[in-house]
Amino acid sequence: MSDVRDRSARLFQAGEGTDRIQFFSDAVFAIALTLLVLDIRLPTDLGEHPGAGRVASALVELWPQFFGYLLSFVVIAINWVNHHRKFRVIGRWDSGLLIANFALLALVAFLPFPTSALAEYGAVTPVVVLYAATVAALNLAQLWLWVHARRRGLMSHSVDEGVYRFVIANLLAMPVIFGLSIAIAFVSASWAMYFWILTAPASALVVGMARRRYSPLRAAARPSSVTPDASAPGASASNESPADES
């Protein structure tokens, strides 16, 4: 008879279905997006009946808040899309997946704080470093989740080796750009923020290179070390959800 701790682990530390993980994650993403807009407020010293010119001037002065809101909205939206697509092919869970997902959500929930600091203080080295580090860590958490799911056999077998590596390559552009901007920020915080603009062309370049490199790879090239987690109930079952991560 197996040890009670082993039996408990098989029952409660792994299982089928990720609906609750997705619903909870969606709620955190939605709350984080909502919190971003709370820092955009007109000043309270405009008077009871301010003129149109004064209001227009106050709105113009809010451009750092609008910039921070738009930037972080895009960052969170991209990460929600990536998270949503991953869980189309991740059909099982274990404790490691829960930890990786909570780490990702912790960073999503934290992002409104460096966004507020960026809007308030602008191109100041500590603020730019904090913001860049948060965004880079958020995308590395996405990578951690994806790699863990593959190694523990939690995803559909329809995800062949080429798709798996293509997604990894696609996840690297943003943390690399924001990570490099941290070093640049110690020289010039403003230039570090301009450096973030390279995220879009860098992503396009990486995706193009990965597409050419990994298109020939198929499921047959899947390394033998990547096998379903024996501790997960039904781990050998195949989930045939489409693998269309981009």
C-alpha cells in the first residue's frame, strides 16, 4: 500500500481541467486593466466653473498619465492574449503550473504601481528600471509557465516541437528589449524609454526568424524527456485543442 502522502499528492497536486485557473486569471487581468485608469484625474484646483481653455490645458498636462495608461494597457493586453492562447492547449495542471501562474498574476497585479510612478515622475532612472524590470519579469513568467507545461506533459500532444520552440522565441523579444533598457537607464532614462519602441520590430524579426527555423520541425522531433506527468490523473490522454499561439 502506498504512503498516504503519495496518495494525497496524486489526488490534490495534479489534475485535469484548467477552467478555474483561466477564470481566476481573467479576473486578475481585468482588475489590473481597470486600476490603470484610476490615476488619470483632472486636478482639483480648476475652480467650480473653469473655462474651456483651462480644462484643455489641464488635459494636455495629463499626457504622461495617458502615455503610461496606454503603454501598460498594451503590455497587459498582450500578456492576456498570450495567456489565453496557451491555455487552449494546456489541459491539465499540477502544483508547479499553479505556482508559475500565480507568479505571472502577481506581476500583472503589480504593474499599475510602476505605471503610476512612471506617469508621476517620468524619465527618472529608478522608476524606469522598476517599470522595465516588471515588464521583463512578467514575460519571463509567461515563458516559465509554457516551459513547465511542456516538460510536465500538461499540454496537448498536438503541440509539436516546432510550435513549442516557435512560442518560446516569440516570448523572448519583450523581456530582452526591456531587460536591455535597464542597463541603458543608468546612462539615460529617457533613451531607455525610447528603446522600448524597438519591441514591435524586434518581435517581428524574431517571429520571422523562428518561423523559418522551426517550420520543418514536427512532433516526431519531440525530445524523449518530454513525457506526460505520471502523477497527473489522465496525463496520458490527448487534448486536441488547436495550437495556434503567435
